[in-house]
Amino acid sequence: MSKPVILVDGSSYLFRAFHAIPLLTNSKGLHTNAIKGVISMIKRLQKDYAGSQLVVVFDAKGKTFRNDIYADYKAHRPPMPDELREQIEPIHNIIRAMGLPLLIIDGVEADDVIGTLASQAIEHNQDVVISTGDKDMAQLVNSHVSLINTMTDTFLDVDGVKEKFGVPPEHIIDYLALMGDKVDNIPGVPKVGEKTAVGLVAGLGSLETIYDNLDKVATLEFRGAKTMAARLEEHKEQALLSKVLATIKCDVELEQSLPEIKSSEADNAQLLELFRNMEFKAWIAELSNSADAVPAFELTASAGSVSGQQQAAEQAMAAAFSGDTEYDIIFTQAELDVWLEKLKNAELFAFDTETTSLNYKEARIVGVSFAVEAGKAAYVPLAHDAECIPEGKTQLNREEVLAQLQPILESETHKKVGQHMKYDMHVLANHGIHMRGVQFDTMLESYILDSVATRHDMDSLALKYLGHKNISFEEVAGKGAKQLTFNQIHTDKAGPYAAEDADITLRLHQRLWPELQAVPSLQKVFEEIEMPVMPILCAMEETGALIDADLLHEQSQQIEQRLQQLEQEAHNAAGQVFNLSSPKQLGEILFEKQQLPVKKKTPKGAPSTAEEVLQELADDGYELPKLLMEHRGLAKLKSTYTDKLPLMIAPESGRVHTSYHQAVAATGRLSSTDPNLQNIPIRSEEGRKIRQAFIAPAGYKLVAADYSQIELRIMAHLSDDPSLLKAFADGRDIHRATAAEVFGETEENVSDNQRRAAKAINFGLIYGMSAFGLAKQIGVGRGEAQDYVNLYFQRYPGVRDYMDNTREHAKEQGFVETIFGRRLYLPEIRAKNAPRRQHAERTAINAPMQGSAADIIKRAMIRVAGWLPDSGFDARMLMQVHDELILEVKEDQAEAFAAELKQQMEQAAELKVPLVVEAGMGDNWEQAH
């Protein structure tokens, strides 16, 4: 049987890819997310339908014949975003370089060209697969034509169309004509939705038949059938017009018929050039071994030129996947002995665990995998269900195997690499093994190399850096409620999946490490900050924090009472009862009934009731938005913390165990989840009360040590401004000192309002606040706020110079650096879109301060962890939140410990101004803070 013709609806995928994939840009500021999405889908079709003729069709610019029929056709569509428009030409260029036919026909839509080509294919007795996300295409489906949507992995044949839409393909046009289409501005019949349209078509047939039998409409079984005939009669002309507009034209005049449209050989050299311009590293690697590719030394990475060593690694990784892999599944002691010997003799090996849970406190090992060279790996099943083991095989005893691995895993001399190894360290600890000798972590290597280039999970890294799609967990375990746990997966599937994890980890290290070595400052951040802090975070997570569940329960009750009170007050302010969570009801009350100013609109044109809008209205003094914001804040506090924290107490420890994430925040800051300790609000009384529930055990105190105004001190260090340096060197109140400079007062005469304004300026400038934002915050006019900013820069010219120079350097090199050499790449620093470029410029100024602060607190943790064991203090680290460390210490040692801890943390970095740490103690976190 001949292979089907594949017709690709490029315009359909263009918009879907743009909106589905987060905005990406290359170092020149060109957006690339739609390019990445569309080309990925085409490459997938090439793979899935190897040998098939593949034609890509896009809409032409300008109006079509449908606009001649109905002037308002697609009239309400918003203009194409500039970020998408700039990606169209590169997409077309890449498709042509791939050797694929690309059709763009004036006066008609891509649908019509595809319909015509499909008709021609049927005439030549060829089957057709149309790749689209457009429901209108369902009208083309028949015994020879089917649809595939690669974004949702859905395939529609005749039965599939019936199941999805409730009507057969030959009646899709009637179905669409009745419903209309808001996106295309096809009018349809008012108030006819999907169910009504299905009821009419299923009951009577085509639109013409329905109109010939209006007297029978009332007998049909759908809601509103009795009055529907009159509605149909009233809008008959509109319905018939809608059918014409919805009908795909299948007789478009084409310069070439389908048999004459031919693919050509891909121009790999041109593709490489295009991929280099877009900075698609995985596709560069995929092509770099091609016979007509450019030499490896000509390739460039997103951050600029890279070394020959890096390019060699890039080519080696691409070539590595061209051969077969050797993955062993180990069932016998003899097979295990061979691998134990390999591990003992390896300079470095990759290690991974397969477990029963993603929760590190609950997880138990199901199997382990390792790799000692690219392409060769092994999996040892240890706790799979009996029916998951091949007939005639038995899995080795878990405890016996782990006992044999323990000396190697706990050895400092046997070096290991892993992907997110902190998790594996936890899991091994659950089995009494305390892993040492972890020299590399590919998640952290990628994160340090470029924190914003990609997500740092293994699947994303394999695609980006190796051009390889990993076996997904869903492929072996299934999806949704029926998804299996790893112990329920047969080793025939589990073995290759798990062995691949170890293999890919090793290959990623071989690919990433040369790039880190090529930039000594990044290598230093990896070796001296991120890797040393990982086991410290692991220990903190393992320890956990003690909380008072009864106190939280009491707080929940108090918040619930206040929520009920706020709801009543909101109803009174609105003059009616309404659902506080309903955007529709809220919009009607705020903007129709109360006539409040519309600050922002939704994509559909309705006034927005988003949180930032309500906050702005609340700041403007409107009563109802104020009540709503307080209600939302308290409801979130209750659901996220006071209700949830007691449920998160681990039974075996009686404590709450958060997870710290090193590779999430772009600037190097740690984040945490389950619970998120970083987001406990401290500005509201209720938020501060939550900290009271974090308590010290009997006989202990909590000590909280916090860096004072660390980002402002870093600003002084980086800007080298003499006045700022002197103010910090003299130990003055920096906000009072700034107020004195800006307002021309002595520090003694600075008023509280002047100090508040100076504080807003100090912190606002760090975060790129405009004069408009400052005016709002301190309650003055925009002109007055601008005068304050101008005065500030007159008094602190070094800060102005730092900001200007940082913006320029960021534009030149595409990144900024912390004091310790951590980089943050700024893909949009050269963007044509002004708001995006300005956001990148603000980030360029802030990131070195925020990133340096993150580096300093991590250095402090490493220093404290090294000091504690021989300090004589009975103390341990519990939490790290922003610029603060929280520790648990024996009660009678607390005072001396706090003084020594302050000293240790103040020595974590050497700046041009003193680092100052404030340490407190108490029975709970709020007291200690």
C-alpha cells in the first residue's frame, strides 16, 4: 500500500505553537518560540511518516474571497503580535532549506489549498493525512482523508469525527454554519451552541434539509427545540451565508498539481546557518555530523563563540547516538559482579534510582541504574512486583544489593555524577546509605551554564544539548489515574527507561562540563558554591522544621471568621449578594454598576478583574476592591499555610520537610516547595503569626540570622559610589543618610516621611522602579517623584554610572554577572519590542545584586556547615529564607551561638562595605526574626 500524502496546515500550528510555548529569544533578541514549535512538529511528522510526500501550506497576507462575500469575515481578529510576525520568515526559510514544498496562495486560505490538494490526492487514489489543529478541517475527512494534531496527539478518521463532534464529516459544514465561529466572525444562528447544532443536524441532516423541515424541529430532543424553528427562520439568510463561509474550497487554481509538487534534498549547510542564527543547539548537534555540514569550529553557542573543545563535545554527543546502545538488565549475582567491578574501576560513573514516590521522605528504591561510558548502562531491578519479572528470571534481593553498593556509594574516592542527585541522596538515606563522592550534577551544570536557556530536567536537557528524545515516564507507566508506579512496570520496559537515565546523565555531563570549563568563573561557581551547598540543603530537608499544629488550627478558625466578615462587608459595599470568586459577577458590579475605571482588558475585551487590577483600584481608594484584596490574601494564607501545614507533618519525624530547589530562580536564589517557605508573608499580622507556628523543641531555641540591607550594600560595592561607601562604612542608617542627601537636611532633622521616601527610592532603584511607580508608593505627584530621583542621582552619581554601564555591557555581551562570576543571560536585551527590552534592562541592573546576595547566603551556609561540627555547639540548620538562616540550638548555648554565628556569616564575603548580620533568638521563628 502506498504511503499517505501529508498536508501540513502551517498557519494553524503557527498560532498554536506561539501561544503554547513560553516566549523564547536568541541573543540578538529575535523571538524563536513559534519557530521552535512549528519546525519541531514538522520534524516529528517527517519521522512518523518517513517516506511520505509532505507539503506545508500557509495563509497568504491580505484578504480572501470570503471577505468579498462577507466584509466582516475575521474582522474582529486582533492584529498579529510583533513577536509572532517576526518569526514567520525564518519559519518559511527553514522549511525551504529542509527541502519541503511550501505553498502560499493569494486570495484563499491555507484550508482551501489543503482541501484542493486532498481532492487531487483522492483522484490519484492516494490516502491523505492532514496535520492541523483546526476543527474546520473535519469536513474534509472521509475514507481516504484523516486528521492528526501533533500538539495534542489526536488522530481523527470518520469515526473519530463522529465521536468528537457528534456529527459525521459530511455534516461538519452544517454544524459549523449553525454555530458560527467567533474567531472568524462567522455569524451562525444566535444562541445555537454545540448541543443544539448536533441535535438539529443529527435529527434532520443538512442545513438545507433543516430549512425544508422547520415544522419537525419542535419534535427533536434538545433543549429549546420548541422555539428553535422561529429562530432559524428569522436568521435563515445568516445561516446560509455562514455555510458558504465555512465551506472549504476544493478547486483552487494551483500552478502545480499534487503529482508535480516535489520535495528536494535538504540543504544542511543552509539549515545549520539558520539554526545557528536561531541558536537551536540540539538541532545544530543533530546536523553537525552531516557530510555537507560546516566545520565544527564554525559553530557558535548562544552566549557567543565557544572553544574547539566544546564543539568536539557537541559533535561527539551527536555522533554517540548514531550507534546502538548496550543496556543490561541485571538479574544474577554474576552479572552484578561484572558491573560492581566496572564501578570500582571507573574514574566517574553516573548513578540513578527508580523509586515508589517523588516525595523523598516516602520514596523507597525499586531499582538502580548506572553508566560508566556513553551508550553502555545497566539497570538492577530490586523491588518490582513478581508479575513484572520475565519468566525464568528472579530479581536480586534489594538489601543484599544495596549492601554491596554501599561501600562504593559512600566512598569519596569513587566519583559520581547524577541528575538532581539531591533526591537520590535522600532516597539512599531512607535505606541507610549516606552517599558521598558526588562530584557533578548535570542539572546544576546546565543551570550554571545558562539558567534561562531551558528547563533543567533531564528530558529538556537531552533535547537541547544532545538532540535526543528520552523515553518518557508516561510511555512506560501510562497516564492519569491509571498510571502505574515504577514497581508495577514490567522490567522489559522499565530496564531500558532506567538505563537510559544513567546513560543520558553521563552523556550530558560529557557535553556540559567542557563548556563550564571554558568559562573559569562559571566553573568556580559550580565547584565552590552550588555543589558544596547541595548536601547542606539535603541535610536541612532531612531535618525538617517543627511546627505547632494546634496553633495553626486556631489561626485557621480566626481567619475563617474574618473571611466571613469580609464577605458580608463586600456584599454591603456592592449593594447585593454575589460570588466573590466570579470574575463575571465581579466585573458587572465593579465596572457596570459602580462605574469604576477600567484599568486593563482581557483578550476578549472584557474589563479585567485580575489581582493586579484589583490592587491598583484598592490603592486608588475604592472600598470594594480593598475588601476583595484582603479576602483573597487571607483565603490564600488559609489554604496554603494554616490549613495545609498540619497535613504536611511527616509521621516518622513529626516535622515538616520542605524541598529546596537550586535550579529554578534565574538569579541563583533558592526556592522551596511543599511548603513554600519563601512566600510566607511578613507584612501582614496574619502572615507573621504563621511564623509563630514554627517552633523550637523542648530545651532548644530558634536562632534567626539575617543579612542587613544586603542588596543595597552590594549596590554600594558594585557602583563604587563614594557617598554610599562612606555611609555604610560609618554604620549610618542608609535610608536616613539618603534622605539627608536628597532633601538637603541633617540626618537628625530627617522626618519619618522623608526617610520612608528615601527607603522607597533606595529599594525602588534596585528593582527598576519608575518615577511613576515611586509617586504611587510615597503618595506624591509624578513630577515631584522624578525630582527626588534626579536629586538621588546627583548625590550618588556612581549609582547612575553603574546603571548606565551595566545596561551597555549587557547589550554588548548578552549577560550580566554577580560578584562571584555567576552569569544571567538576557535574551531580550536587544529586543525590538520596547517593553520587553526595558524589562531586560531592569533585570540587568537588579540581577547582579540579587544574584550576589544569593551567592553570599550560600557561601554563608557552606561556611557555617563547615564550622558547626567542631564548634562545640549543639545546633543544626533548619531553613534558609531569602537572606536569612534559621537554626535550632540548645537553649543554654543560644546566646553565645548567635554571637558566633553572626561573625561566621559576616565573613562569608569580602565587600567594599561591611557585611552586617542581625541575629535573634526565641521559642518560635517570629520571636527569633
